[in-house]
Amino acid sequence: MNLACPPGLDSGRGRFRMGASFPPRTAAMADIDIHHPHSMPMPKARKAIEEVARKLDERFGMACTWDGDCLSFERSGVDGRIELAPEELHVTAKLGFLLSAMQGPIESEIRRVLAEKFDA
């Protein structure tokens, strides 16, 4: 069986050849997708989300904007939204390469804040 050496490796020596072409790399994006039930009236739930948005801006410099019942937030390395429905919040976010390593702790903190603000 003949195994060809991948492009960029010097056959037999395992060294990198300068100028070798590799397929372009794409940055890894981590996804956060959380559904959280709530029983608040819509105006009260919206105020609670606005408090969260204010804290995001203060702590992390997140730009937050409302479009109907959806709050979008973004900054370098994060792009997400919180959709407000009568009995549920839906939080989605894409984390860039550097923050993707912190996906677990970030998701845990989001869940903690949602529980603090929306659980009775």
C-alpha cells in the first residue's frame, strides 16, 4: 500500500516545505443555543432583558439593539440575539475563534443569569 505524503511535508523526513499550499483554514465558530421558559408578562420580561443588555454593554462593550421582540448583541468575537416570546426566551450566539474556547463557561453564565432573572 502506497500512502502519499500530504502536501507541504517532505517525503520521508516529515519536515515542512516552505511555499506548500494547504486548503484555506476557516475560523472555528462555537454555537450557543438556549431555550429558557418564563412566566412573566411580556413588558416585564422585556425590562429584564434590557437590564441584561445594559450589563453586557457595561462589562463587555456589547452593542445591543432591539428589532421587535428580538434583542441583537454584538462585539468583536460575539454575534447573538435574545428572542422574547410569551412563554420562552431563545438565546443564540456565535462565538469567534478566541471565545470558542470559553463556550462552556459562557453558556453556564448565560443560564445562571436567565435563571436569576426569569425563574420565580
